[in-house]
Amino acid sequence: MGQGSRLVRPRTVTGDGDGLVSRAGVVWLAEAADLSGLTAGFSAAMAGVPQRRHDAGRTLAQVVLALADGATCLSDVAALRAQSAMFGPVASEATVWRTFNHIGPVQARGIAAARAAARERAWAAGAGPATDELIVDIDSTIIRTKSDKQDAAPTYKRTFGHHPLLAICAETDEVLAGMLRAGNAGANTAVDHVVVLADALAQLPAVWREGHGPSGDRWMVERQILVRADSAGASHWLAEECVDRTCEFSLGYQIDERVRSGVLCIDDDGWQPAIDSNGEPRDGAEVVELTDFVDLSAWPTGTRLIVRRERPHPGAQLSLFDTIDGHRHTAFITNTTGDNIAALELRQRQRARAENVIRDAKATGLANLPFDDFVNNDIWMQLCFCANDLLAWAQAIGCVGQLRRATPKTIRHRLLHVAARITPNSRRLHLDQHWPWTRTLLDAIHRLRTAFTSLTAPNHTTTQAAL
């Protein structure tokens, strides 16, 4: 076989390399965990857990690193354990398993408090929203399993597994909170939406929580929060909870007979063009407000109903009404004021980005629940959210251009999986100088350190007080 037809150039492969490490770019995420205070916060949360050789909190932080690097089960932590020169001592699979088994309600609350404290510090360093407005998207997803794990059940999509509900920060692509539920849990269970919203708001920095408590006072509000969901989340309870917490809401609404009757009352001249993300008119799409044509008295005062119609794309699912009218209709309700209904409709349509965040969360371990026990799987899910947080913070602070919104897969292949040589005393890490993204990674690490160094030392009193 000629050299030109071979996939690789070397003909001899040996195992005598020395002082080398792979996945050297994970040091970037480890810096984000340490500098944000997440590692120390986990240690404080797990202070009462007995461990002979390993700090239980540090063990959980190492699991988070492994998840960010693509781990899908506990045995994948071996990739870190095999490189002790860079990551230090890493617990065995059995030790990690026992660590999960020691987590109870107190430790779980401590982990949540550690996440919130680290998030506050990361946002202060530059990973937070760029404006004084924030959108919390509430959406559910399916996690399929092949074994009979605790609370696994048939789902509405005719699969088998779990049906967690997530709250996502649209501006930063972080999963703020989530509720692990049985596979047959309803997509429109109002109490679950209310609980997840409360957990999500508790994850926000203090300045964002002002005035958004259970009985929020509008005069205390410093930052505006919008709660957004599809029609499954459109419950009176959630809408009233948003009003009580001084949040705006934008919820999908079912096209029922009342909405259809209202649409028939509107002349073609009453519709106005919808817009795309650039503010330009969207071809074949129009919007109209039907607040005065549909009885909304059961909803909070100020609730508005807006409908969008567009020419159906190939393969779109149409109702009989849509087939007769020739348009595909969608609707939503909101309590946001203002005359620009096209902008309000665009804002609701952009809720679809939550699907991308769910996809990324599944790429950081959420696609698999490795335990038979429901509680351990719930902790695993929270750690998956932490891994997603680390990637979001590191990208927002350290990256520029397209890499700020790149998928976990892209970040791994370009930045995390770079080879390096480490000195015998583990004090210096020499990245491969020929790797195309080595300078990008070095700049990202420098920006991360500079941003956090400008802050005061992390304060863990919040985490300890929650224990």
C-alpha cells in the first residue's frame, strides 16, 4: 500500500511516550470551577460526608469536569483518573458511587447553594446577561432508558424513561433548575412549573431576585424577568405565580373554538407583518391581537392574546381550520404592554432556542441516567447542569466570535482535547504549539483569570448558611 493511500503517516506505534497528557484543555474548565468558587462550595456542602482519602465535594467537582468533557457514566471519570499529573488524585468508580449515596436533603441544598454562589460570581466576572432583562424558559424533555430504573415509565412520545422539567436562562444558555420526574408525568402539570420557577429564581444573583419573591413588591424590582413557555405551560396557576412574583409572562395558547371565531372576525387589513430576528418583515407571516375578541377574564388582569398566521411550510401539521383557511395559526398570551405586537410575537417564537440548550445539556451527561435510584439520578442531573454552567461561563468570558455560542462537541474537539506535555513537578503545562486552536485556548484562559482576579475573593458564607 502506497503512502498516499494511507490514513496516517506513522507505521510504527509504541507506548513509550513520557510526560504527555491528553484533554489538556479541560484545565480551562477546572480554572472556571475553582475561580468561581464552585469547587470550594461543593466541599462546604459535602463537609459532613465521610471520606478516607478524597474530599467528597472535590470528587463531585471532578465528575462535573468529566461531564463537561463528554462523560456519560461514572466509569468515564477514568479519563481524569488516568492523568493524575494534571488532575491530581481522582476517586475510583466505587468511591464516586458511595459519594452519591451519601447525598441527602442537606447536601442537595448545599449543592444548589454552591451553584447559586458560583453563578453570582461568574456573572459578576462577565458571564451574565448583557441587559437588565432576563428570560426564563420552562420546557420539558424526554430521557430514554432501557432498564427499569426507579420512576421510569412510558412517556407521551411512546418511549420509556423520565420526563424532567427544566428552567433555562435564555440570555446565557444556562439550565438554572430542573425537576426529575417520572416518564408519565404530564407536560402541563402546573404545580411542577411553579416549583421549577421558584428553584430557578433562587439560582439568580441577589440583584436579580430583588422584588421577585413569593409576594414580590414592584417597587423593589431592579431587573425585569420574563417567564416563557409553550402551550403546555399555559396554566392559570403559573400565570398568577408570575404576577405574584412581579414577573412578566409569555405563554403559548391553544387554538380553540374561541380563538378561531376571533380570527374569523379579523379582516385581512387587520393583520400586520411579522418580523424576523433582524427586524425585517417575515415573508408570508402576519400577526394580530385578539384580546378584545376572546374572553380572558379568567386570566390575570392585563393578559393579552396575540395570534400569528403564516403560509405552512412542507410537512407542517395543520388542523382542519388551518386547512380551510390556508394558514397555520399559533397563539400566545402575555401581560407585557406595548403596541409592537410583532416584537412580542418574535420574542415568543425565540423560545425555540431552549431546545438547543436542552440538546447541549444532554451532550453534557443528561442523555443518560446511570443509577437505578431516583435520588442519585436527580443529583446526576444537577451535576449535568453544573457542567453546562461551566461551559457557558468559560465561553462567555474566555471566547470571542462563534466559539462563544459553540456546542459542547465543538468546544471539546477544538479546545479541550488538545495534547500537551507536563513538567515532572506538574507546575507547567506545555500545549501543542502546532494545534490550530492553541492560541485561542491560551487567550481564553488568560481572559478567564483576568476577569475573576478583578473580583474579590469568593465568599462561601451563603453556601455554609444553607447547610
